[in-house]
Amino acid sequence: MRKSIDGLSILVVTEMQLDPTMDADFVFIGKSRDKIKILKYDKNGFWMFYKILIQQRFKWPKSWFIEDTLELTLDQFIFFLRGCDLEGLKPFKPALLHKHA
């Protein structure tokens, strides 16, 4: 959890092999799981958000990952940031809409 924006950007490129300027939130969780940093690119610069949970631990939903990436809806992401456990939920799959004749 010592890395700054530059250090986290380098991790995104070297470890994740992704572009840190893509439309995504890159979440890094500390070993004790009570701290997270989020790296976000916004048009012409980076944001870094930092959160510490006082009496809880972040519950990383390991079973949701597909090839080291995790896609969450906004509601799921907010739920996670509040320290809630996503494992009890099911990852949402895009709904297919069918027209009935």
C-alpha cells in the first residue's frame, strides 16, 4: 500500500498487462485487507482513492474473477466499498431481451 499513482500505473502495465488509461477502476487491496487503493484515469489525469475500514476487512470475491479481472456493476462495486461480502451474491450476467410475438 506504499505505491503512489505512478507505481500503481506501472503495476497495471507490467503485472496486469493492461492500459491504465482505459475506462476501468483498478483496485489494489492491502495484505491485511482493511485498506484499498483505486486507480482511475479521467480524461487527462489519474485519480487515486484510498479507503481504510476501521472494524472490518474487505471481502475479495475470489470466485468471481475471470483471468485476473473482475467486472462489477456500480451497485456491486458500492456494496464492496462499504465492506460488504460479495461472495454471498451471484455475479450478474447481462440479461438477454427477447421480443414476444
